[in-house]
Amino acid sequence: MTQPPAGRYGRPTGDDALRDRRLRRAGLVLGIAFTALLGWIGVSYISTAGTVSGELIKSRPVSETEVQVHLEVRKDEGVTGVCSLRALSVDRGEVGRADFTFEAGESRIDRVVTLETTGRAYAAELVGCKEAAG
């Protein structure tokens, strides 16, 4: 009776067995890392629920000392939010900064606010929004 070619049937031996074990271990490590990444993404998504977020829709200078900013703010109804804005001059220097408070009661607020400046503003920038302290 003839022997089947080595390594073709059954369990691998020698270098093939070592290679298989390494591949299994690498697959296990990658699988655990991927599962941990998915868990971390899920936890961070859930933990950001209830935060305040905003979007600057548009802005336009209305005078030498004022710029109007159209904001859209999203938050939980029971949360008071604060959004910080800054006005920039043509050379990108800051010519104004202010915080605007959005009271509890609405979850989506669409409002135009006026930001006072110390000089002619070229653009406005949303610095960020957060839940009001206290």
C-alpha cells in the first residue's frame, strides 16, 4: 500500500503545524481586538447621547461691530445648552467672542443670534456647544 503524500491529508506536521498555530493565534488576537473596538464605539456612542450639538448654518456681517449668525442647536428637551461663537477678521484674527444660552424645553432650535465685535468681522465660527453648568 502506498502512503499518501505528506501534508496532504490529516493533521499538518512540522513547519505546517507551526504556521497553522500562528495563524490561529493571529486570528484570535485580531478577533478580540475587533470586538473590543466595536464595544468601545458602542459605549462612546451611548455616552454622547444627551449632549448638546450645534451647526453654524450661515453668518453675515451687518455692521462694523456686529455679525449675525444662523445657528441650529440639537439637545435633549430637559437640557440647557450653551454655544460659543467667535468672529474673525479678514486676517483671521479674533474680533469677537460670545456664549449663547439655549434654554430647556426644545430639542431642536433654529435661531439667528447677533455677535458684537470690536472690528469688522469677515466670518463667524462655532467654537462648540455643551450642556450648561449647574
